Amino acid sequence: MLWLYILIFIVSCVLLYFSGELVIGGLMRIARFLGWREFVVAFFVMAFAASLPNLFVGITSALREIPQLSFGDVAGNNLVALTLAVALAVLFAKNREIPAKSRTVQTTSIFTIVAALLPLLLILDGKLSRIDGILLIAFFIFYLFWLFSKKERFRKIYNTQDIPIIKEFKLFLKDLGKLILGIMLLIISAQGIVTSAQFFTKSFDIPLVLFGVLIIGLGNALPEIYFAVASAKRGETWMILGNLMGAVIVPSTLVLGIVALIHPIEIPDFSSLAIARFFLIISALLFLFFIQTRRKIDKNGALVLLLIYITFVIVEILLR
């Protein structure tokens, strides 16, 4: 029985990764077809697509009345995005740094840190209620209003070759089909992960929150890590921070907000989340420090963030 659930979990994680890739690829090409500006693609489309695994895991866990799994998943996702993903992107970048000089990036970094820490503050009373969920969604809507308030952010700046409109529309429909297939696979993989997570937590007496932080959070962050590293290799470092900051804002506000509306998240005992919360706060503050003061994340900053994540994993394993 144990090996069966291990196999289900591994297959679901692999399926989650490839279905996420399928959705991301389809959304990227659809965005090009619609003529959206690259910043919107990097921050909104990429981040939202990469957050779909978190969303499906969250909805599934909420419907099964174990929403704590979603909270741990999002906390782990945020920690990975702000440390491991950023560090790997910098180390793979040609200049070994990610610039962050624009006003949009500077302001968005503040929104990012607030979004990462807001759920931790709202659940201090041991419960993320439906009212808290509404507040999280309201914060997400407020950010979208700020993001889309300037029309120049929607201008098309892609340099694409002219192709017949009929052929372009056929490609659009093909990508739309891949998108739908990817979402269906996401739903199936999310079911497999939640089912196996329930078995593991009961069999090994592992808190759901901790399992979500260490395992599912890392697994669901694979699309962000992949995109960050791939963008760094191509020298498109301007897309990295947009993707990663969006990958923190969307799950922390929209996803957790939806989960809390479906089923309030109750965590009366914070002992299983104490270490993750500490490292998440430290990594968020350091990330903000690098962006606001240095206006870039260089190799030294990347090594610091990488060390934080490695230390977090070691401490969690040794103490458990």
C-alpha cells in the first residue's frame, strides 16, 4: 500500500509539472496572439498559469476539508520563489545578476512582500476565516487595479513575423486546446497529490502544513523555477522578477482567499509552521532589501538566498 501511494505521488508531481508546462506554453502563445505587452505576460499570465497547481491543490484540499495542506503549499511555494528560484536564475544568468531598476519592479516588490506576509498575519489567531479570504482577494484586486491602470502596459511589443490571419487563428485554436488539456491534467494531478498527502500524513504522523511546505510547495514551484532559469539562460532577465513576484502574489492572495471562502483554514498549533514562517519572513525581507537598495540581485545576494533555503530544509529535517 505504501509503495502504491508513493508511486501515485511521484506520478502526480511529474504530471503536475508537465501539465503546468503545457498550460504556460499555451498561455504564452495566446498572449502573443492577443498582442499583450511582455510585462503583463511575465507577471500576470505566467504567474497566474504557474499558480494553477496551487489553485487546484487548494480547491481539492478545501473540498476534502483539509485546507491546511493548501496553506502549507502556498507558504512553501513563496519560500521557494523568493530563495531557490531567484538564486538559480541569477546563477544561470549571463551577467550573474537580475536588474530591478524600473519603478514598476520597485513598487511590485513591496506588493510582493506584503502579499507573502499578509496570510501569516491574518492566521495569527489560528484561523484564516472567510472574512480573511475576502481581504486577501480584495488585496489581489487592488493590485490588479494598480497594475492595469496604465494603458501603455498593454501595448504590443513583440517582433513576430507576419503570417496569414487564418493560419494564425488555427495556431491560436491549437494552443487553446493544449491549454484546456493542461488544465484537465492539472486537476487529475492535484487529486493524486492530495490523496497521497492524506495517506502520508496519517501513516507517518506528519502535519499537513509541514508536508505542504516541504514537498508540495517545492513541487508546485517547479514551473516558476523552470521559467526563471530558462529566461536567465536566454538573457531575458527582465521577465524573471515579474514571473516570480507574481508567483508569490497570486497564490498568497487569490488562491488562499478562494480556499478560505470554500473552507476556513484552521491551524491552532503553529509549531509545525514556526520554522517555515521564520525563514519565509527572513527571505522576504532580504529579497525586498536587495531590490530596494541595490536595485538588483547579484551573485552574492543569490548565494545568501540559496543558503537560506538550504538551511531551512536542513533545520526542518533535523528537527522532525
